[in-house]
Amino acid sequence: MKKFLDEKDVEDTTALHISCKKGCTKFSELLLRHGVDCEAVTGINLSSPLHLTAMHGQEDITRLLISSGAAIESRDALLQTPLHRYGHMYVSNVPTNVQVFVSLVRLLLMRSIAHEL
């Protein structure tokens, strides 16, 4: 079953990538409970599920991925971390709540500091 859930399409996108991008929190939770790879990266962009939640402002799934052990320091093809992606998302005027943005940036920074210690 896990092998099926981790299967990738022609762009190396998994079900978790799609779920994260679309904001399907319950489905993402189900996938993670079944042990899917939360570190899988897409083909050309090398985006992890955490990069996609950052890009699309998915607060609940970001928290879920972090609590599931997603690497907050992972870098994509442009050498950007999920924190970089949150910054770009906010500056690019993707509709977002400022409080959510600040909360998630704080969470990523705190996890990053803890990772450094």
C-alpha cells in the first residue's frame, strides 16, 4: 500500500504533493499516517511537500508536516528553503492572513534554531 501511495507521476509529483498544494488537510494527514515520504521532491523544481505548503499558504498542513518530521532546511532547485517560499508567497500578494504568515514564519524559525542546536 505504501509503495502505491508514494508513486510519482511524470513530473515526480506524489499524492502528498498534490494534497499539500490543494490544501487537503485530512487527506494529507491520512497519507502521513500511512507512512508516505514527506521528503519526496518533485522533478525539476525539487520541491518538497513543505515547499508547496509554503508556496500556497497552507497553514494546517505546514504544521502537520513539521510535526511529522519534514525537514525545514530542505532546499529546492533554486536553493530556497520553505521559509524563503513563505516570504515570496507573502510578497507576491498571494491572499494570506498576516497573522498566519507571522505564525508560520515564527514556527519555521524556531524549528530552524532548534535544528542548529
